[in-house]
Amino acid sequence: MLVWAAEAGSTNVELIRLAGQDNLPDFTVYATANQVAGKGRAGRVWEAPADSALAISVLLRPNGASANLVPNLGWLPLLGGLAMSLTVADLLESQTVGVKWPNDVLVDDRKITGVLTELVTVAGQIAVVLGAGINVSQSQEQLPIANATSLQIEGAVLPATLDERLDAVLAAYLTHLSHWYQRFVAADFDPAVSGLLDAVSQNCLTIGRPVRAILPGDAELLGTAVGLDATGRLILDAAGTRHTISAGDIVHLRH
Ligand code: BT5
């Protein structure tokens, strides 16, 4: 089921509200090109002028998801980042596209998409609302930070009309998302068996790089990102000591 809104506050908030109220099915999509109160992680905001970007939230309530699967559901935000990254890469041939852990898609180091996942309970069952925003046709001046970009700035070949352009991006994202989600569910949420661990790792620009990790509460760690653990956490080697990071902001440092 797909709900297209002419305008929304936050698509995550709207979908969470409807999901509880209407017992919506797995993979219900709520999207708009005019999100006026977009949320980022950690209380930050996600901003885009009307008709320049897509905000897409998807309700994921896999059958059989139970409390003991919560650690595996930690892969869903990474799955969202992977699907967005594959979407952007489909449209841009010559740039380096990949994910900065956990799920910002970067094009040549500039942010083009962001993902915000929220855990909810629908009809007594654990579910995830996976929200993603993608910059489609903003100019540099319309972006809230200098280190951001849009498909148009990067020279993506997109259909001429707004509706066709938004359709193309939405369809590409939902196709990649549904492909990896189905594989993950079919493998009983096992990241290794589904191939998700390998796909996310290969697509992650952070692994192998020196990074600064800003942890919740503002503590910082400097080290080299060496991989992901079984629940999708980032493993950091800081002067020979291994740390696993489950949340925070990563800054890529120069090699
Ligand atoms: C994110 O947070 O990147 C998650 C953004 C998720 C947005 C989607 S849209 C659909 C769904 N509904 C919602 O309400 N939200 C989700 P974070 O990593 O905290 O990054 C936020 C920071 O990114 C901001 O503080 C700005 O610096 C920057 N930012 C804001 N808007 C941006 C944009 N359009 N493009 C690039 N960077 C942006």
C-alpha cells in the first residue's frame, strides 16, 4: 500500500500514527515531496524546499518479528542506507557513491540522503518505521549545509517533468529496499545468510578509514573503522583496542 501526501509534517510521524490506528500491513509506504517538519537523528532537523526532494517512510513489520529479534532489526537502518545508495548509484555513473556508517549516502563525500529509523509497536508486534530523505533537484543554495548535494547538482539524468522525476527515484528506492528486505526476511533475519552483511560492508565508505566517532553524550573516539559486527555495529580499532559503536556520528578523517 502506498500513501502519497501533498504535504506532510514528518512522514515518519504520520506513518507511525496511521500504523497504530489502522493496523497497516508490512511494507506500507508513506511519501511526499513536501515535508515541512522533517526529523533528523538525535533531535536534529531534515530540511528541503517543496518539490525538490522526496521523504519516504516505510513500515516494516515482518511476520514473526519478536522481542528476541530486536538486535537483528538493527540491520534495517543499514538496509535503508544500502537501498538509498544503490538508488543513487543507478542514477550517477561516474561519482563515488557509498554509505558513511550508519546510513548517510555520500556522493564524493557530500551528503545526498539521510535515514531515520524508529521502533514502534503495531497491534502488539514490534515494527520499524524506516524513513529516508533524498535530495533530488535542489540547487546548492537550497541545501541547508555546504557539504550536501542533490541528484540534479551531480548531473543525474532524470525525466523532465517533476512527477516523472519523483516517480523514477521513488520506484528505484522501493525496488532496492524490497529486494533486500525480502532477502533478509527469507533468511530469518540472518545478516550473513541473506548476504546483507557483505553487501552493506562492501558499500560502506567508513570501513578502512581513520575516523572520529562522536558518541551519544559527546564523548569522542579516534581510530580506524575495521568492520561491522553481527548486529551491524561499527568496530573501531583505537590504538590496538577494539570498540563497538552502536550509535553516534562518524567523521571521516583524511588518510
Ligand atoms: C539524518 O539525520 O540524516 C536523517 C534524516 C532523515 C530524513 C527522513 S525524510 C523521511 C523521514 N521523515 C522524517 O521526519 N525524517 C525521515 P542526521 O544524521 O541527524 O542529519 C541531520 C543533519 O543533516 C542536519 O543537522 C543538517 O546538518 C543536515 N541536513 C538537513 N537537511 C539536509 C538535506 N536535505 N541534505 C543534506 N543534509 C541535510
